[in-house]
Amino acid sequence: DGESIFRLQQLQLSFVSFESPSNFCSFPNLKKLDLHVLRVTRADLQDMLSNCFNLEWLSIVRCHLDGAQLKVVRPLPRLLYLHVTYCDISGIEFIAVNLQTFVYRGRSIPFHLGPALALKDASLDFIGKMTLEFALTSLPNLLPSVQNLILHSILSIN
């Protein structure tokens, strides 16, 4: 019911197909969200995440967006941890100024985390080849404030 949605602080959805009802206002007090093997449209996921203002921890594993971009249009000022693994997406775009940890595993895609000035740790595990030039020149621009970067990939030295 509408009242219990406001009390909900942690939620794990696994092996489900999610379609938000027309009057769905998301989870305004949610602090931790774990999505595992979720079938959802880009619009439904974007609407849900864009209205989770208090979200601190987000994990998205094997969620299928049919190649669409994982985008959150409103800032998530409390988001500290973002984990995206093996999702069928074309890119990631978040505004998370206080993000401290970013973990990504999957094929190489463009990502933009906004001015994540608090970003301390990033772990990127790219499936497929990446050029050494990209690793040395583009990653510092994508993650300008990161203190610890772990990068796993097959690098081609061309």
C-alpha cells in the first residue's frame, strides 16, 4: 500500500519482471536496492531510480534493458555505492556527486557519473578488448577524482 512504500528502506528484487503501475511514486525512503536478473523497460527503471532520493547503495546485476542506456535523470545526492554487472545496456549516466565506490563488469560501454568528486574506488572489468590508449587517456577523464582504480581487460597495444 502507499503508506508502507514510505517505510521501506531496503529492497531486493530477483528473477522478476517489473512493470510499474501508472500511479507508482517509487520508493522515496529506500536506502538500499539490489536488482538481480530483472526484466524491466528503460523507462520503468529510470522512473523508479529517479525517484529514490535517499538511495545510498545500488546493485544491478544481469538486468536486461535490451541495449538501452541505464540513465537516471535526477541527481542521487546520497548514492555512495554503485555496482552494475553483466547488464544488457548501451551506457550508464548518473548524477551522483557523493559516489564513493563504482563497480562495473561487462562489455565496454560509455559511462558518465557526473561530478563524482568523492569517488575513491572504481573497479572496472571489461569483457572484450580495449586499447591501451583508451585505458591511459580516456579513463582518467571519465573518473577524474578516483583514488584507487582496478582495471581488468584484454588490452591491445595498437
